[in-house]
Amino acid sequence: MYESRPSLRAYTKSLLKPSETGIEIGGGYNPLATRKEGYSIYSIDHATREELVEKYKNDGNVRHLLDNIQHVDAVDNGREFRDLLGLDRGVDYIVGIHNFEHIPNPIRFLQRCENALADKGKICLVIPDRRGTFDYYRPYSTIGQWMEAYKENHAIHSFSSLYNYYAYATDGNGDYGTVNFLRPPHVVHELVEDLYTQDAYNDAHGFVYTPASFAFLISYIQKIGLTTLGVDRILVPENSNFEFLAILKKNIETKPEMLKEYAINMVGENINHRRDFRQAPAAAPAPRVPLRRQVYERIRASHPVAAKVLYPLGKVMWRMYKKVKP
């Protein structure tokens, strides 16, 4: 189920064929694939191209990327994607890079994607892993939060989602920095009280995920009949926990025991992080030490004479094992 790739963006693009028809959600100033490159791809975003240019023109971090903003074929207003684009058949793929976590109603979004897909189509979502972002301290989102957003048909983030977004935000994560809170509680409280209204969208990470927690949520809503989508693959980059790629397809049935497996993995992802964030980050990952070497070093530390005698015997046994190993 879990695989590893060095560049999720490049790998995701390699899954798209120019001969296929697809949709990119929220490409903005950094689209994954464009018509100029020969892809038959539609763009759906939260604003028109002109509005996006106006929004980002004074942002020094992305101002140089304004020319990348593509023509927006449809501004998302909550309708079915096929209706927004006037399509008479399903598309072969839908891609979204670092925008799924911003969506106020994930279940309804996934249903709209499913309805827009051809029978053998796929959804490719690159999603931040909360452990590798400023959401480091934030608990992963639950099925109850997803269901609440779905039942209440949220078009904006809930008060609790917005509060969590600001309350847990840090200056680093498990791979760098000291992971301090960005804002003290009284500042968070005043900020969210001032920002939140029931009729205006405030951009935020409304929901946060790890690979296993995302797989659990997808499998759960499939089991209760809200979608036929299932997890085809989840790919995690080597030596990083910043993001993961989830590939979803229709009619991939989740076996009952997988829910428990995902839940166990969720706990493991929370406990077994790559380092103690109170310590300075390592310059490079430590080399992997074979188990046999670890055992030998422990014996040598406590019983040096015995280790000296057993070492030649261990080497002989290891060579014999390598010869007979299938």
C-alpha cells in the first residue's frame, strides 16, 4: 500500500498522459500540467485568472510566478464539476496539489470528483503530512469532523477548524526548528474571534492528515456508502514527511480488517516520529546499522571477552546463511 518516491510532483505528472482528459483543481500560480505542454486539461480554481493575478501581484514570494497562472475554465461554486465545465463524459484524471487540506467539506468534494471521473479514472492528491508542516502539534482530523462538515454542508471552515489552525501553528516541525507556537493563546483567541463569521471564507488548513489517517477516512466513508472511491496507492517520499501522494479510484473495496490496520498505523505515525524535536536537527539522516551489528555491539559492551570469541563464529554462520538464503 505504501510506496516511496523522491519527487511526488514529478511522479504525479508522469501519471498524466497528454492523450487523456483531466482536471486540475486549484493550480493557481504553480499548475502541474498545462495546455501549452500538450495536456488536455481543464482548470478549476476559486477565482478567475484576472482575479488571481490581482490577488498575488503584491506578494513578493510569488509575484514572479504570475505568468504561470493559466486560463481558469470554471470558478468553483459548489456545483458538479462536469456541469461547471459542460462535459458530456467523465474525465480520466483529477489532480490537486496541496489544496485538499483547504477544502471545508472533504466528503462532498470527493463525491464531486467521483461523479466527474470516467469508470477507470483516478484522483491524484498531493497532501501535506501534518508532521512535516506548521501543523506539527495538531491532532489529525477525525471521521466525526468530516461527517459534521458533510451533514452541515460547510462552505467555509468551522469555528473549531479555524481555531485549531491558528492555535497549533508552529515555527517548525519534526525535521527543522524548535517547534515553538507562533502565537500565544490570547492572540489566537482575539484573532479568531475577529476573523470568524458565518458568511465569509477564511483560508486555512481546515483538516490535517497523515498517510494512514487519510486512508482511514477514505475507507470509512466508503464503508458507510458515501463514496465508491478507495485507496489505490499512497506514496511517501524518501527521507521526508512533508507530504504524501494519495491515488484514489472507483470501486476499490476496502477489506474490513484494513480499518483496524490503518488505525494502528495512525497511532504509530504519531508516536514514531523521525526525531526528538527538542534537539537540534541532524545534518543528515544517520546510516542504517544492520541488526546483526547492533546485537554484536551490545554483547561487546557488556561481555567483551565473549564477543571476541563469538565474532569469528558469527561471521561463519552469516556466510552460511547467505549461501542457503532463497
